[in-house]
Amino acid sequence: MASQLDALDPGKPPGTSASGRGVAGGPVAEQRRRGRPRSQQAEQAILAAALDLFAERGPEALGIEQVAARAGVGKATIYRRWRGKEDMLLAAIGSLGSQLPVPQGRSVRADLIALLDSICREAADPRRARLFALLQGEGARYPRLIARYVETVVRPRREVVAAVLRRGVATGELRENTDIEAATFLLNGAVLASMSGPDHADARHVRRVVEELMRGLAAR
């Protein structure tokens, strides 16, 4: 059964059947026979256009034709890669990632400040903030999209923060009975709070959050 997203954009490129497979003699089938290499540049342009339009319009109003026009490619170029809009959006969300600094390992406090500052700066990006808001609102209707966002962005952030906290317990910087999961959610909650208000957290706010957490978790 077609997904909700694909049902909104039923058109397929010339030379494909209703299932999206190339028909004999069609351009998709011909290009596959020739073994035409995929253009990385075109794919990146498509993913960027999909994210931009998703942030501007949400999933309901987003269409393959608009993405193709924004990316400067033909619709067939998109359909060669993905079966429809939802698969394309899954790939686009999967391309987000998080460019977090590598923990230096000398101080839990310093590493947490650097990580939280980087996460807050990412959250301050208007497109990311809008994407997050839309995904939260559409999560019940399009669970695959929110699941991919959690897998690509949220979980890696939590894991790197949790690793720093576990290291702090192992080195004696933090209490032995530190609740790693609770502390991780507290730190991520500070980021979410910064996204929900008109003003995003700055470096001073990040330092205050980490200092207060360390005050409660530091080994006595």
C-alpha cells in the first residue's frame, strides 16, 4: 500500500510502471542497462532541496516536482534513487547528522560545555528548528520520519554525552551512583528548552547548565 506521502504525489517519471519499475524500452530501464553512474552532486542537491522545502511547507505540501525544480534536476533523477516522497525524505533526514566536537578527555566539565554549545548552535539554525517542530507535530502520522530523525540526530547526541558522563564516573570526577540516563536527558532537555523559546541558548547559558549539573554530580 502506498504511503500517505506518496499518495499525494502519484506521478511517476516517463518509462516507469505504476510500481515505479522501468518498463521495457523506457528511459529508466535504458539508463540502468547502460550502468549510468549516479551523480553525487545531484543527490546532495536533491537532499538539500527536500530539507529546505520540508522546512518551508511540511510533508503534506511537499512534492517531487517542487524538489526537482529546486534542485535543478528532472523528476526521473529523483525516481531513479527513491520510490517516492517518503523514501526521499527518509534519505534527506538521514543526511542531517550532527557535527559534534570530539571529546578531549581531560575534563568532563569542559567536554560537556563544548558538546552542549555545539548542539545549541545547531538548534539555533532556523531550518533545523523548523524541521524539528514539524517532525514533532507529524510524528504520529509519519512515524518513519521521526524515527529516522531520532536515529540520525537525537540518539548520536545522547550517546556521546552519555559516554562523557560514564568516563567521568570511571575517572572519579562524578559520583559512582550517577544516573547516566537521567543526567543525559537533563542536558538534552536544556537544548530542547532553548529551541522552544524566542531566544536560543548562548555560551553563558550552556556553561550555567553544565555547572549546575556538575555541582550535583561531582564526587565529594
